Amino acid sequence: MAKSNTVWGIDIGQCALKALECRPHEKDSDRMVVESFDYIEYPKILSQPEAEPEELVREALELFLSRNDLTGSTVAISVAGQSGLARFIKLPPVESKKIPDIVKYEARQQIPFSLEDVVWDYQQLTGGSEEDEFALEPEVGLFAMKRDQVARALQPLEAAGIEVDIIQLTPLAVYNYVCFDRLDDLKSRSYDPQDPPESTVVISLGTDTTDLVVTNGYRVWQRNIPIGGNHFTRALSKELKLTFIKAEHLKRNATQADDPKAVFQAMRPIFSDLLAEIQRSLGYFTSIEKTAKIGDAIALGNAMKLPGLQRYLTQNLEQEVKPIEQFDRLSAGSSSGSTPFKENILSFAVAYGLCIQGMKKGELRTNLLPEEIVRSRLVRAKKPWAVAGIAALMLGMTFNYFSHVSAWSETSTPEMTKAEKSADSAKRKSDGLKSTSSDIHSEFEMLKATGESLVSNVEGRMRWLELIKAVGSAVPIDPRPMEERKESAEDISTRNELHLVSMVAREYDDIGSEYFSSVRGNYEKAFSKSEKEGAEDAIGEEEFLDEESGDGDGPTGEGWVIQLTGYHYHNRDPNNEAGRFVNNTLIQNLLEGSVELPDGENDTLVQVSLADLGISHPWLVEGSNIEEEILDPDADRSNAGRPPSLEGRPGPSARAKPKEPIGLKLKRYDFVVQFCWRPILKSHRVENAALKRQEEAAQQAETASSEDDDNLR
């Protein structure tokens, strides 16, 4: 059945059942109208030792349903704040689309139960700023309840035949009421975390507990205080030696007692305990919210009618505590104007907040109704349509059947039978040929796989030699013969050469997720730094992002990470960043360089780019500070810049230890470079090169044809 525009908010408390039926105002979207209300007080308080809560609630719901019609209305119920968990989490600046993933991670950390055992929901609070789909310091509310507690809350309503659409925690229903009814339109104001608006303090005194809610409309803080109206009754019962029922009656009529002073004296310790808990809670709130400013303080709950309580809190909190006298956003002349409603108005705020959420006017829209219940209702609602669709389908199939039978009877002739037999024979022959073709194709694929395996074994032995040669071609080496080099500090520090200490490799099943995703931030930071420092040949983002992935997500699939550890003395120029020399030589060569390999016809040597060997994403991982070093001029440096053989896995940066400090004073810079290597075998490179040449030839032909057409015109 389709839902109407009315909402029932039902608050099943410890003392009474409170319910409101609201609908939107016809003309003013910021107002509501109360269509109906109900207040059913139990014969006994549910927490009394001799009470039977299930039976009392069942009877109250039966009476409620006998006096009210819920057909077609949305139903929202509240559960006590201590039954659930509420956390407010400040997230770091993050992309808006990634907030759900971060919240799910936070839920696993904040909720002390397995997520399968709880019903949870979250919402990003208003007031946060967003720029280019990037949330700046967003705050998220995370709320949860154990599934067995949700089931207990739903059980009496389901037994009474009431379908619940929304489950909300009582303090959050109070928050929705305060935002809608007492605070100005939040959307019309901007929120400044350093200068927030004043916060309203709500003291909702219940039967067994008190909900303390502090909110400025944009942010909310709540705490459950384990002191309620029953504690005053028990104090009277204990001090004056009365039964619970007589003590409850005396509490409600304290001013008419024979000795009012004795009554208040008996309740004074509870007054003090409640005040101390409120002061402690507000003190903690102001300690964690340094910029918060306390404004109005309002009181809710019929227990606030206790004589002297409001004045006692006002005097000791040094803040006027005012019980509400009306709901500002309820239109005059509705059911809210009746005497019973006004008498119990302090207890209707929670039900009012539930109605506000049910009509999608609340600041918090989280719902702790289990998803499986929502799904089963959707399925049940669609069943009539499914039955109607099946019936229509059956009718269409029946009509189609008789149409085919009629057409078949008209064409069932000897000539048609003979033609069908010929067609069947041709089909059987075709199926046989297809089967033979499939067998031949399977055999061909098997032979092809065997051949590729043999070729791969041969070429696979060459890939490490190709890699070493490629790295050797990328390392800058002084081109001068040894006899032309001078063994002086000035000559050595101006040589365009790097010295490699080690080259190690590590294999990954998925190089993207296992390696690149973890270093991507540092990788991009390394190149952006190079750009800012003004390197002549600095690599831009558009060059180092992976072209194959299209969206710049980096390499994927099996591959290796190669780590090069080395140093250089090219640090004479004080304006030259040491890492810049590595970027402009080794990194640049790994990105754009080539190596001579036998990839041509008949194994002739041709230049092959390092990218075609599968080398990509080189970057300067680590660089030391420039340190002075005394170099022995007689040391053998004939192999300077040549890469050694592979050994082990990537580890921390290593540095060759110099000999005793004698000879030339040089400035040394140590570095670590890493790059990805997804080996491409020679046969695949040759095939790719041939395809590339074909594409270029086709493009040239198309260009020439276009030019001829232009000349003819």
C-alpha cells in the first residue's frame, strides 16, 4: 500500500506510551500540523520489580490501535540512547566519494562488535566545506545497535501488527526536534568552526535516565546520565518508609504533602547527584570543544514538573533552565492546542522529532531499521505486480500458442514435410563440419601454445641480459678515454657520470596493488618537487602517469621492482640540486632512452626504447644530504657507472665505504632509484613494432589521399 503524507512518531517509554501523528502544513513548508496524538500511561512503571514490561506494553499498544488508525502512515519509533552507540568522527580532508570507504573502516574500529552483529548507519554532518568534490575537515556521525536489541525493540510493535519504517536513538530524535523547532534555518548560514553559533543545552529527564544533548545545529554532543524520575521516587520510599506507589504519588503532589520540607529533604541527594552529573558532562564538553559557547538551556520530560527542580538547576548551573511551553513550528488550531496535549507537552518532544525525520525535515536521517526487513517489504510490495505480470505473460503465451497451431495446420503438406527433411539433413551435415572444424582449431591452439612456450623459454633467458644492458645504457658515463681524465677534484666533480653500488629486484603478482599503490603519493611528490625546483628536463605528471591504464592508475599485473643504489660527485655547482642531476640523467634515460638489441630482420641490431622492454615509472626514492668525502686518487674507478649483477631483494639504501680519508676532497650524494619492469619478450616487441609500422603507413596513406582530394578541389 502506498504511504500517505502523515507520519506517526511513537515513543515507548518506561512510564507511558507517547505518540504524535503529523503532516506537513499546506502553505508553509517550515511548519507542521498535528493530526492526532495519544498519551497512554502504564498502570505500573516498567522498571518496577513486580511489573511485567511485555504485558504492559502490549496492552498499551492494543489500546493505542483501538483509538488510532495507522493505515498508510509512515511509522517511526525511538529506542533509548543507552541501547545504542553514537560516535562523531572528524575526518581529514578527503575526496567526497571516498568518505563511505573511510567510514566503513572507522566503523570497524569504533564499534566494539563485529559489523555482522550490529545494525549501523552514518551521516556527514552539515556545515562542512567542499571544494572541487574534496571535503575539507568533514565530520561524520556514526550510529549503531546490536541486532538482538533492535529485534527486542521491534517485537511488541510487530506483534501488534505495526510496520515500523524508521528506528532512531532518543537523543538524536531530540536533536532533530531542536534543530527544526527552535533553531533558525541552518542552510541559510555558513558554519565557522572557529566561531560557531551558541549551543543549546537540552536536559531530557526520563523515568530511569536523563539524556543530555548539546547542539548548535551543526554539531551535536550527547550523553546518557543514569538518573531519572524513578530515583526521586526510590529516595522518598527509602527515607519516608513508603511503598513505591505511595512514594510516586507523593512525588507528583509534593507541594500538597503534610510536610513538604521533609519530602524535599528526602529528595535532596538526588537533586545534588543530577546537578553534579550535568555539571561534569558540560565541563567535559567545553574541554573538548574549546570554541563552543553555551546559550539556552531547555528542559524536557514530565519528570521536570517536580516542584523545585527547575529552580534548583537554574541557581546552581548559573543558567536559566526553561521547560518548553509549546512547539514553535506547530500550526495554531491543530490537535496540539488541546488541553491533554499541553499538559504532557514536555514528554512529546521525542515523538515530535521522529515525525520531523519521517517527513524528511530533520538534520539527521540515519535509520537503524535492518536492511533485510526493508528488502523483504519491497519484495512483498512487488508481489501483486509480479502476479499480474505472470498472468499477462501466460495469457500472451496462450494466444501465441494457438496462433502457431493455426499457422502450422495450414502449412502441414507433403511438400513441406519433404523440405523439412532436406533441411534437417543439411543441418546434420553442417553440425558435423562444425565439430570437425572445432577439433582442428583446438589442435592448432594446442600446437600454438606449445610453440609459444618453447619460444618463451628461449627468450626468457635473454630478458635479464636485456635489462642489465638497458640499465647500463641509461647510466651516464664520462665519454672521455681514461688517459684524458684528470685526477683532480674539479675534473671529477664536473663529470656527467653516476656510480652504481647495487641493483636488486623483487617480483610481485600484482605490481599495482602490492607496490605502486603504496608508493604512489611519494612517487608523485618526487616529480612535483622536481618541477618546482625548475629542473630543465623535469618530468611532468602527464609524462609519468601510466598511459596504458588511461586514467593514470599505474602499472598492473605481474612484474618486478628494480632498485638501483648509487652515488655521484656531480655537486660542484651550488645552484644545482643533487637529486636534479639524477632526475635529468638516469631517470630521464629510463623514461625516454633506448638500447641497441637484435630486434631487426635476421637479428640485426636496432634501437629499442626502454619503454618497449617494459620499463616504466622510474623515480628517485631516497637521496642523502651532500657530504664531503676524501677520495683516494689512486683508487681504480675504471668500472664507474657500470651496473653490477642482480642480488637479493630491495632493501635500505647502501653506501660504499671510502678508504682512509686521504687525497681529493669531493662532495658526495647517495641515492636510491626504483622502477617497474614488466618484461616484454622479443617476439612480442617485434610483433608490436610491425603493428605500429602498419598503423603509421595507413595513417600516411590516409593523409596523402586527403591532400590529393584537396588538390582536386
